[in-house]
Amino acid sequence: MKNYKILTIVLLLPIFVWGQQANVNLDYNPQKNTENLIPFSAPLNSPDVKDDRTVTFRLKAPAATKVQLTGVAILTALATDNKPVPFTKGDDGIWTLTVGPLRPDMYIYSFNVDGMQIADPSNSVAGFTAMPPYSQLIVHGDGPAYYDAKNVPHGNVTRHIYHSNVTNGERELYVYTPPGYDKNKTYPVLYLVGGSGDLPSNWVYDGRANLMMDNLLAEGKAIPMVIAIPNNQVIHRNHPKHTELTFKIFEEELRKHVIPLVEQEYNVRKDPNGRALSGLSMGGRHTMFIGLNSLDLFSSFGILSAGDVDSENAIPKFLNDPDANSKVKYLFVGQGTEEAKGRMGARCIALHDALNKHNIKHEYYVGGYGGHDWATWRHLLYYRFLPNLWRTK
């Protein structure tokens, strides 16, 4: 009987203690090495995140002459002034680098191997994006973070495929419905868009918008809402006339396809006071140039890490509208603490100054510790924009 008990413990142990990147649960610490096992089909254990929040990266590349850690988010966190960090090569041909400790968060990174950018071939947590592949580093704290999956009621995310006469092709749209979504109840709807290199899935996998909304609702900190995440890539990002054409095309896409699809499939409000538009970086500019000039569609706005150095001439119709304050329910302008110190932050500050000059009510917020990256955009959404949305006036 005693031997039987011992055998049972041995057999059950692997069920409860997972190795690095086991992908069994939606763990808050998926890159912690608990069993000294490497990810399935990977050559090495990388990244290896310790409880002291130091991180070791590894790459097997015996023929390489130079390996560096790159990526805006990770280099911002390491305060390297955007300078890549070199690895050290071992006699076994394995390159290693240990950094940190880092604050608990999710960081985008990549490797530069003899001048070629690659994702970490041992990391099973990849970025979902329209840009060249990158990897995600997840530095865990003492428990699940505000963007992690917790044991709370969860909403659903549905992917819609539709044909667009505007872009002449098939397009996608993600829609989040809150826990307990009731088809007989009418919900406000937030249209949430990404940046230059983003696809709609980025707000789910990198931004964790659905999990953050679940957590806010469980904490009683937000109003239940539908979140529609369309693709705001409507013209090649490197097209010479991208800036000139993108705003007109995306507005047409919103009016002809995105909003009609959402309002047909979901019981959402169809008035400006029940619609909001928000986006990061390029999506923030879409919010600024399309949303603020489409007050027949929207009355709430979240402009994240965006603006214009000449905001006076960027949105003159809105700035000079004497009824702007009565038409706008909530206008949020925000950026990251590190971001505000540089060139990217100047655009956001210019918009803030223009709004102040024209006495247009808005909330301006600088917070978190990130730069122009997802650490900032998750922080802005969770701590400021979503909790305040639909609560003002």
C-alpha cells in the first residue's frame, strides 16, 4: 500500500508542475523553467525567466560571428538608448545573454544574427503582427497581472470574415462580447484599432484587450461593452501616398462595412453617444483625423501615443467647432512616460496643447513606464481609458 501511494505521487506530479512554455494553461509565468524542460521542438530553453526577474536568452548558432538582442520594447526596458545588447558565444556554439531584473510585463524582442533579424527560434510565444516575426518575453510577478487570464467570468472573441467593396477583397474583424452577453440588451460599442504594423489580432494577443476587459468587469471598474477590432490597414504602409489616402479609405471602410456589420450581428447602440473610437499610434491618428471629424458617428475617443506636430492645421474643423464640447462625451489623449520624453511624444503633446488652446475638454495622461510599445498601450487602456469610457457626462 505504501509503494502504491508513492507511485501515485510520482505519476501525478507532472500534471501539476509544468515546464517552461508547456502551453497547457494560460499561465501568467509561461517562461519560468520549473522542470528543466525545453519547449516542444525547440533547440534550447529561451527565454529562461527567473523569479528574481532576470532573463537568460540562448541561441545555438555555431557559425555566427555576432548575435545581439534587439527590439524597441526590450531595449526601452533595459535603458540602452535603443542600442542592441551583445550575446557571448560559448565553446559549444551556444550564444547566451542574461539581462535584468526587469519589471513584470510583456516585452517584444528579436535577435540580430550577423545583420539578419530573426525571432527567437526557441520561444513558442510569438508576436501576431503584419511586421517581420518577433518574439514575446513574459516576465512574471508574484501572480497574474492585470492583462493575464484570471479565474473570473470571461467574454468571447469572434472573428468575422467579410468582403469589402472598399479594398476589393476579404477582410477580418474581431468582436469581443462581455461575459453574460445578452442579445436582448443594448450595449455601447468601442471600435478599437491598431498601429502601422498591426493586425486586428494584435489587440487580442499582444494587447490582451479582452482579458483586461474581463478583469475590469470582474473588479467592477468598467461598463459592459462590445469591442469591435477592425483591420485599419487599408493601403500598403510603404505606399508613397499612404498618409494622403489612408484616412479617407478607412473612413469609407468604417461607414460602409465595419459599423454596418457590427450593428447587424450585435445588439449595440447606433447613436454617436453609444459609439467610441480609439487606436494606438497610426490608429490614434485614424481616431484623430477620422473620429474627430465624424461626430455624426462617434462621441467618445481614445488617442493613444498619437497626435500631430501641427495639430492646429490637422483638425481645424473640430478645433473651431463652437459646439465641440457638447458633442464630445469623452476625449482621452495618452502616452507612456518614456515615450513622452522623445520625438514620438512631441506629437501627443502638440495635440494636447491645441485642445487646450481651443478650450476643448479632454483628459491628458502620461503613465506607466513604457515607450512607444505595448507596455504603454495596455497600461493606457486598462488604467485610464476603459474605466472612464461611458462614465462621463
